[in-house]
Amino acid sequence: MRIRRPLPVLITLSLLIPGCAKSGKPGAPAAPSFNDYKSSLFVDVAKQAGINFTADTGIGGKRLYFIESTPAGGGFVDIDRDGNLDVILLQPGASSVDQLTGPRALTGLFRNNGDGTFAAAIEGSGLDKDLGFAHGVAVADYDNDGYSDILVTAYPRNFLFRNLGGSGKFEDVSERVGLAKTHSTGFATSAAFGDIDNDGRLDLYICYYSPWTPENDKPCKNAQGTRDYCTPEIYDADTHRLFRNTPKGFVDITKSSGIEVNKGRGLAVAFVDYDQDGKQDIFVANDLSPSFLWHNNGGLKFTDKAVEAGCAYSENGSLMAGMGIAIADYDRTSRPSMFVTNFAGMPNTLFKNIGDGFFENAADTSRIAQAHMKYLSFGCEFLDYDNDGWQDLMTADGHVQLSVDTKQSVGVKQAKRLYRNAGNATFSPIEAPEALGPLGEPVISRGLATADINNDGFVDVLATNQNSPAQLFVNRGSATANSVSFQLRGRKSNADGSHARITLISPNGQKQVDWVKAGSSYLSASDRRVIFGTGDTKGEYSAIIKWPSGTEDKVAKLKPGALYEILEGSGLKSTTPYKQK
């Protein structure tokens, strides 16, 4: 059994750290602040860094629509390819008029100045218009021009914004490329770009929840007899959509591909080659309907293998309220396993990839199930927060009903959850307030995305919250950036390098495997750069990059403390040392 090293010594951030909150009464003790803990693993710098944004779900309207309980997401996008990740935060509703039709406040777009601060960049960006009741965001270079584009899912239609050469401006090309049509009633949630035929163009999967409309919304009451959001079972499941990216635009192949045969209340989607046959499969978390595992048969055909593979239901065979998806080789088997967030009282699920196309439910053996039961989780990601070489796990939590039984739950507002990978296929929850710090602040969270926002070699976290300010958690880490990062640039493969498999080999021969992922979490878009923690192992590392095209690049003499840019077919293109704390 490997013994984890102690938590790293913490130092002061170069980014602004909030001070103690002051009471309004002279002589009164200072009010507690979640940022006051001097030994917390993360600190929330959103407000001080200039990210002032609140997602309004429209709860102040005349009635409680079911759709209000599901948004909204956010994520990271490098608008101008300067290496500093910018932030997008979606705006679902409005506070003064009917939230489903608008007008509403604008989506938030914040440009990273590279010095720990952000500047509002929504005005004049092309995204500064009413985007409907926005839900999810997916980021990808769909046209392979070197710049990241943005897809927004919203009720009642979706939007694709093409990046105009890093200028800070985007063009709405939804109509031109065939993505403006409203499918069913338009209740779209998460989306992900992935290359289903390895032709170098990123295709698109969009989850749909239900053929819901304001007119068929159900009036429901909670145990206290007051109006509340209904449970999902009373709403029919819907068909999801699969689009193939062609030179003439996106073509809907939902029916011909086989995706149309099943319906599900879709909430999260991720591309994952779970059987490692070189073809991207698609895993979908559905709310109280069986999960999908769309096996890629080749020839643009898919078959749902979730039941056969062992990932359609929870451990006891019951339906999951599947909300978020996280993927990682958490146990160093070189196979991608899948984590799915669930409802309060239902354990979050860890589908351990045991090879040959099968999974086993490791929620209990990994100790995740026992640590979770009272929490209702949405967004989630694996992240090696302490850079020791083992993938840890974080969830964003918050209930969907306004009044909950606190005997069964911790309440409507809930803290984030952080689970530490013990290196022996088990996880331990971080529960000490002085370690959680601002992660322990109870809010109603939905989206969660990860990135190295300040390029210091440590993973940071963005969280979206309902009717509360968004949070940006900077990893306090240590003085030494004990990690190796990769930025992949595809040529024959897609420009993002999505689906490329990276094997990092340490000086002592130990291997870590990760992938440039396409889709994860809930409604959110994480950084595509891949970070490997190296722990205390010094010396020179090497890496093998296997691209979707079949091309293989090998690079050597890699030292911790830098981001390495890899160009398909050419190997190492550039080395950028991390910024010092």
C-alpha cells in the first residue's frame, strides 16, 4: 500500500486573497469568512479578481417552473490563444419578467489579464444578446482554425458562436451550420464535441431532458404543503441528438446512427473510448432513466451497451438521478473509469473499468458512497489537487427542492465535496473546516470546471451557483510546482487534440495515463490541457502521445515545472515554465 505524503506547506497567493469580513457594529467580533482559514487548500478569489456574476434562475417569477432547477453552467475558454484561460458564465433567467422568454441579464464573459485579474468582455463580443434560458456550455475548435468556439445550450434553442480569430469577437453561426433548429420542445442540457469517425472534425452530441413546456409544467407541493419543484418521474424522457461535422455544416444523424432508439432525461455527456478500440464511445448520465453507453460500432453506427457493460444502473440495480460525469484513470490501470453524481440519499457511483468492455460498481469499495449520502451532487471532476500523481475528486452540491427534510439531507444549500485519492483505489473526504476553507460555504451549486487558471502548475476550480455569485477557487498549493502539463495541437487529428492519449513515464519507470477529454462534469467546460502531478519524484520524464489519427509522438527529457506544447507528428514544439507563486 502506498502511503500518501502530508499536505503541502501552504504559502500566500500572488492573487488577491480576501481579508476577514467585518461586522457592521463597532467593537463587534469579525464575522466568519470561509476565506479566513490560512491553511485552506483553496481560496475563492472571484470577487477580488473581477469576476462578479450571479446566475438568476428566475425564482422570483410568478411560479416555480421545473426547468429552473437545472441550470446553469460555465467554464474556461482561451479566447485569444494567449495561454491565459478566460471564463464564461451562463445566464439562465431574469428577475423582473417571465424568465423563460426574457429579456434577461447577459451571459458573463471575463478575459484573463494574466496578472490574477479579469476584465468583463461581454460587451461587443457577439455573445452580448439574449441567449434564452441558458443551460450548458461546450468549448471546442469545431472548424480547426486554431481558435476555440463556444456552443451554448438553452431553452428553446441552441447557439454556436465562431471565434473570429482571437479578436474577442464571436459570430453566431448556428443557422448557417445547421444547429439553430429547435428539437422537441428545446429542453437541452449538456453537450460535448467529439470525433466519432476520426476524420479530424469534431462532431457534436446534445442531451435533451424532456418535451417540457411552461404549459405542461406540473404544479407540485412539498411535505410542508407549499409549492415546490416536482420530481422528474412525472416528465417524459426525450431523444438526444447527434450531429456529424461535415465541410458543409453539421448534419443530424440521430436516426441513422442508432441514437434515436432510446430516450433519457439527459443531464451530462462525455466521449470516452472505454474499450480502447480507437473509436470514441459516448457515455450519458440520465435523470431517473438508465444511463447510455453508446458503443461506437464504426461506420457512424452506435449501440447502447450500458446494461451489458454494467453502467446503466446503481449498484443495487436501481435508477440513478445521473447528473454529472467525471472520467479518469484513478487507479492507474491505464483504463478510463467513470464517476456519476447522484441525488441525496442515493450514493454517487464510481464505475471502475475492469477491461474487456466491462465495469464494476466501486462506489462502496472506493468509500465514496459512504461519504456522500446526504449530499445532492451535480458538477464533478477528477483533479490531482496536491500533485502527488493520483487523481482526487471534487463535486458541486446543492438541492433542487426549496424545502428538504434535514434528517435526510444537509439542507438546500450545500458545501463542495473534496475526496482525496489514497492511492489504493479508495478515497477519503476532506472534512476539516480549516482545509476546506471556502469550499465549505453552503450554496446551491450546479456547474464545476477545472483549469490551471494562473499557469502555476496547480489545478484551480470554477463553480456556478444558483442565485449566488460564481466562485473561482485558486489552488494554494506549495512553492514548488511538482507537475508536468501538456497542450496538444492536432494536425491530422482535430486541432484540439481531443481524445489523444498521453502516457507519462517517470524516471523510475512508473506510468500515468490521461486523455484530452471531450465532455465532463455538468453543463460545464474544463481546461483541455492535461496536468500530471509528479509528487516528490525528481529527474527527467518522458511521454508517449497517441493521437486519434494513429500518429504517435514520443518526447523525452521533460522536467516538472513546465507546460509542454506538442504538435502532432513533430513532437515538442515549445516549453513554457510555470509562473512562480
